[in-house]
Amino acid sequence: MFACNMRIVCLVEVVHLNSELQGISGPKRKAVRSTVSIVQKNREAMLMLCTARNKSGNLYKIARNIQRVFGKMVANGMTTLRLKEPMIDLRISNAARSELERLLKAIKLASQGESLLGHGVLSTCEPVKGKVVKKAQTKMEVRSKADYPLTLGFPSSLQQLTCLSSLDVDSNQITTLPPSLCSRNSRLCSTLKSLTLSNNKISYLPADMDHLLELVSLRVNGNRLRMLPQGIGHLRHLKYLLARENSILFLPFSVKKLSLLEIDVAQNEFASIERAATVDRLLSVPTLQDLAGSVLLSERIRLDETNSTKQCQNMMLLARNCAVCAKAVFRSYLRILVEFDLRRISETVIYCDRGWGCNAPFDVFVCSKTCFNLFRL
Ligand SMILES: [Zn+2]
């Protein structure tokens, strides 16, 4: 028997190419929730497609029968398999990327006539269970560990969140956030209003968090943050910024632009008044790397694994904006530490009161002596 049972749950649209080519209206086309797996029958690897209506499924030969694999959209959970016999396209969508990649690798091997035994991709020919291919789930509530669907995994229908407005992952063991959370093309950028990440083990928030343009409430209490993203002040709808019990030393200068109902930054490690109001670093001639970084940011070119090294991507995370002219600076800047009265930006202020009132230390970066002279708090 086979130890593994890789069955991909996804949407599949079966397109009959014959009728398409001849302009005849073929069977009604519709993407149906299905499972796709590879099974071994009569010593030959076959593609098995099951749906709620056809639980025993259809079998398709793989060897010498796959005319083409359209694989450009695999990263988005989509692919199309063009078969010779029958002449159909299987248009797969809403699949988990990693599973889809494994499936395509296995299909490649099998179509070259190689055995798939021992590759951990073969499934049994058992009919699919109805609950696996039932109508796409649109809601899931996880209030305790027992609610999480451990055996079936997170429903794939919920992986492409199109209108999520509130995400609450309070009290988990999260250490980092996926970069896709607030990347420019993330759908969350235009839908997410409330983000609660409190009581985790997060040490930094994504630098591009300011892309979450609709965010009204950001709760990051009880983490390991040493700073907040430089651009947090660009979140123009933000009303609640709750970041108590972290290790924050300074607030980014952009916070000055916010107009909040409540800010809670109590129990952090803010630098003391004596250290504030000093210039921390001297300007040096920017390196070519710094200048290149500045151009990339002004041109809004994003670095990722497809176009740069990890080192370059890490460098871009160091970018700060000049408080006067907004130019990106990296290692050559003047840093001014100033105090700022949080009551100027928030109706309610909860701040560690060690006799400093509501004055929190801000760190301000300027790109040049000219901007330094122009800087006003
Ligand atoms: Zn400047």
C-alpha cells in the first residue's frame, strides 16, 4: 500500500476542446470543486479527478497523453493540463502552490514513463469523501486549538481572502509576519481595517505596513518590537495604535502625522530625556549602494528573490525617510532625537509616566545639513 495520499483539493474546469474548436456548445463549463490525485492502475500512473457528483472519479492516462502543461500561474495556484485523449483541458485553480508544484513534478516524471513508486505522490483509488469536495467554505471560526482542521488543513477556498476586514491572531507564537501580508498587490491593502497581533513573539513589523491604507486599528501589545515601521504615520485612517509591553526605544517621526483616538505605548523601553535632543550620527558621503537604494525607492522598484540577493533586500529594510524632504537615506544621515507630546496626535494617551508627562522620544532622520537646518518639530 502507499504511505502517502496526496489529493489536491481545488477547482477544476473541464473544457472539451473538440466542441470548442468546432464551435458546438459542449457540456456546460463550470469550475467545480474537485480533488486531483495520481493513482496507479495496471502498473500505470493515472490522473484521477473526483467531484461531489462523481466521487469515484474519472481516470486519465498520463504517459504519452499530456499534450501540454500551462504552468506560468502555478505560484497563484493555477495551471492547465491539456490532454490528448480525451481532448480536454483541465483548468485547475485555487490549489495550494506547494501541492500543485509536487503534482506537476510527478506528472512530468510519469509522462516520461518513469515509475512514481517511492516518490510519495501516489494515492489510493478510493472514491473521494463528500465532505472533501463539498461547496467551497466561506467562513471558518477558530476559537480554540480543537477547532483548527488539522487533518484537512486550512480550507483552500479561504486562502484567497478577498474582503477580509479584521484579522485577529492574538495570543499565538508568531515570530514573523509573511511579507505578502502588506505587499503592494495584497488584497488586504484595500480591505483590512483591524489588525490584532498582540501577545505573540514578533520582533519587527513589515516595513511596508503603510500599504494597509484602510487600517483603523493596529494592536501589537505584548510583543518584542524595538521599533515601529518608519512609514506608520502614512496610515491616514488609523485611530487606535496600541503597542504597550514591547521594547520600543523611539517612535518614528511619521507618527507625528497621525490623528488618533487612542495611543497606548506604556511599558516600553523608551530612551530617557537626557539622551534625547542630540545629534546621533554624522553625515558621511553616501556609498554607491545607498544611492542605488534611494533611486530604487523613489522609482518604487521592489526587490525580491527574483531580482536581488537577500543582502540587498535586507539593506532596503534599513531605509528611512528624511523628515524634511522625504528622500530615502540608508547609512548616511543625521539623526535627531527629540521629544514629542503625544497629546498633540491622540485624544487618549497611555504612556509610561516616569515624570515625563506624555513626552515620548522620537527619532528623526534628515538627509543633509540643509535639511537639518530646515527641520522644525
Ligand atoms: Zn532631506
